Amino acid sequence: MHILLTSLLLFVAYFVYDLLYAKWTEYVVTKRPYLAAHASVGIYLIGSWGIILYVANPWLLIPIILGAWLGTYVAVKRSR
């Protein structure tokens, strides 16, 4: 896969990862086990894929970090 496409996909994936993590926290706190379990599966799938890719190319941590930052920012901003 081309490095730019991979970087873009990782950015989007980790943006979604952090949105899912915020929702997972909400689901756990509000005791919604079915939704929390589904969010957890998504978190682990995205996380595992990212780890496999950045172990092979540490430069891929840059789009991961940027996507995660933006995902957290949007999740918190949206929850206010």
C-alpha cells in the first residue's frame, strides 16, 4: 500500500479509535454492556492494525498521533 494512502487511512482510523474510546467510556459509566463490548471490539481491531503497521514503519506514528489528538478533541468538544 502506498505510504500516503496508508498514512491517511491511519489518521482516519485513529480519529475513529478515539471517538470510539470516548463512547466506550460513556457506555461503561452508564452500564450499557452490549454497546461497551461492541466499542471495545472496534478499539482493539483498529489498535491492532495500527500497531502492526507502525512496527514496520515508525514514521506512521505521526498520522496516528495526529488522528488520535483530533479524535479526542472532537469527542470532548462534542460532549459539551
